[in-house]
Amino acid sequence: MATQPMVTERRTVKLDVRVSPSAKAKLQAAASTSHRSMSDFVIESALAKAEETLAERRIFALNAESWTAFQTALDAPPQFLPRMRTLLDEAGIFDSGFER
């Protein structure tokens, strides 16, 4: 998981959370290992999980005309794209040292 940037928005609202002693100890250890305050660690971790959860549940709505166009595009046969084939045939940055 990518490291989240520090929270820079001004904190003006309090959030109270009750945790078990073992959960608090684990959070404190993780925050210390990350060289962050426990507040920063918990906020950043919770926001990262919130973004992940929301990204998985994004919904988009289409009117009838757009829905029909969307379905038509999905049902259309794939197009051959020579530039895409060239790109996919090139070695990637992680391919050096590996046989293709």
C-alpha cells in the first residue's frame, strides 16, 4: 500500500474512538515504527482505507441514450491498435534482466 501524505487540512473536529489496550499498543507501535504521532498514523490509515473502500464502490449513472452507447461499445469487437501492440511488445522497466 502506498504511503499517504501527511494530513495538512486544519483539524477542527474531534473524533473519539474506544479501543482495547492491545489495539492501542499495536497502533502506538506502528505509529512509532512509522515515525509519526499516533494521531497522524490513525488518521492517515483510516483515510487510506476510506479512499480504498469508496473507490471500490463508485457508481456511475447514465441516461438511456448514454447507456445504449455504453452497451454498444462493450459489445463491439476489439479493435487492432498497432501502436498498442508495439507498446506491449517493448520491454518494460521491470523486464531488464528477465527473458521474455
